[in-house]
Amino acid sequence: MPLRSKTGLTVRAMACLLLVSSPMIGIARADDASATKSDPRSRAKEIIARLLDDKGNFGDRRLRFEEAMKTTPQPTRVQIRQVDADGVDGELIWPARLHHPVGRRAILYLHGGGFYAGSLRSHRNIAASFAKASSADVLLIEYRLLPQYRFPRQVNDAVTAFRWLLESGYDAENIVVIGDSVGGTLALQMSLRQIATNGEKPAAVIAISPIADFEGAAAPTHSEDEVSVSREWLRQVGKEYAGKESTSLQQVSPINNDYTGFPPVLLQVGDKEALRGDVERLFEKLKAANVDTRLDVVPGLFHEASLFPFWLDQARRSNQHAAEFAMTHFADRPPQ
């Protein structure tokens, strides 16, 4: 992939022309509020339970999750453009109040879904919420999924998207990488790959309930989790991601990486999540590598609850805290 020019002027101009000519989705509208059930928390947990089911094939689970997410509201007060990030499909989302094709700050958003589910539709709302809360452009991508594509294809797609942002005129110190669940795992992995192969690292990384260890060493520690992230699910996904070789689980588990020289990191996890113990271990590893790291243990936040800021106060608040972390690490901070 060609590197961005030193001046950035030509590639920035070309990126502007590309975005202007891209199909525009426009300002999205919210669905009828009457579609929301009287107990939104139960509804949100039921949707995530479809995703975390460890029975059946990945295609069936993906379909059930996507169909359920179609019943949730679309984002409001944002503009959205479809983009081709050097072969990776995506959407560039920015606050409707900002009128520009390319801004100063960007977030690369990597969706969760067990590496077999998740899409532009399922994660458009959370991506849009970060765009509005951080006054930044958010690039939400559709990386390749299991079972057709395994590690490192997902990492490659995320790195490609990051470099597309660089070539489009965003500076690395103004790009924050955010991901939820396995998207958080991917945010860590792609940042390591980007730093190792290109040298330019993101301004910060935010991992929301990441899968830190696919062997699930600490999974039983917090058994009060409101949705079940089982050791069986972790290992099943990990083996498929790694290529079904159980000895490869260590290779794809972020807990085993070297984070020397890594950018600042925010880790978020629910107080009763089964993953909490593994995320706390990852936090200690990052601190031992002298990484500027913060751990937020959020009361009442179940796994993937962050996808529902339109229904859940805990999700809205935790996403806002993550957006504030991103803003403090942009080189060009938005006005307060």
C-alpha cells in the first residue's frame, strides 16, 4: 500500500473528492419508539444471548443476531457516507452539525460479534454515538468473518482501514481505535501489527469488554454475569479464529502479547461480567509494560450492553466516558 505523502495535501484533496462522490446515506432517522419493549434491558440481554449461543453454526447465530438488531433504532443527528477503504467496506459517520468530508479527528471502530457476526447495521448506532460524543469522524468497517476467513484476515482488514485513514489526511495522533468484545480484541491486535510494520501508532486504543484470553482462564470468576460468556464459547470462537488448532489459542489471545511502546489504553468491563478477571489480568500486563492504562469496571454493564445507549443509561454513560478518554488523547482536541 502506498504511504501517505509528507505534505498530505494531494491525498487529502483526493480523499475529499472520493467522499464527495460516494453514495450518501444522509441523516438517519430513529425508528418508531413504540417498537421498543417496555423492558428494554431484558430486550437487550435477549439480543446478546442470541449472539453468545454456543450451539448451532455461525451462520445461524449471525442471522438471529442481525435480525434482532434490525429492530433497534437507527442513529439520529449524523451524516453517513459509504466508503471503500482500499477494499474494505465501511461507513464514515460524523455529527450532522459538522459540514465537512474529512475532519481533523477520526475513530476507527471495530465491531464485536464473535468474529462471525456484526455488521454496519448492527453497530451503526454505537459508532454514531461516539461520533457525536467526541466530535470526530468514525470509520465503521465490515472486516471479513468466520468461518470463511480466519486470523489474520480480520487484523489485515483493520490495518488496511487504519492506513486508509492516514492516506485520507488524518494524522495518526488524531486517530483513536475503539472496539467492543472481539472488536476490542481486534483493536489491540491491529494496533500491534500497525506499530510493528509501519511505525505510526494510534493516539489511543479503547477496548470495551475485550476477549483477552480465548482459553478463558478467569471465566468462572464472575459467575453472576447477566448474559453467559462461557468458557465453551470462548474456546470455540478462539479455535475457529486461530484455525481450529487448540495450541494456537495463545497466539490469538491478547493476554500473551508484548505491549512495550503501546499507546494509551482504556479497558472497560462490567462489574459482573465473566470476562472481568481476564480483562483485569490484561490491565496488569499493560501496566507492567509501562503503558498508560485505565480500567473502568462499570456497575450493571453486561457483555455488549454498550450497543444499546438508546435503551440503557449504563451504556450511555460508559460510552460517554470512553468518548471523553478519546478526546483527551487526540492531538487536536475538540473545543469543550
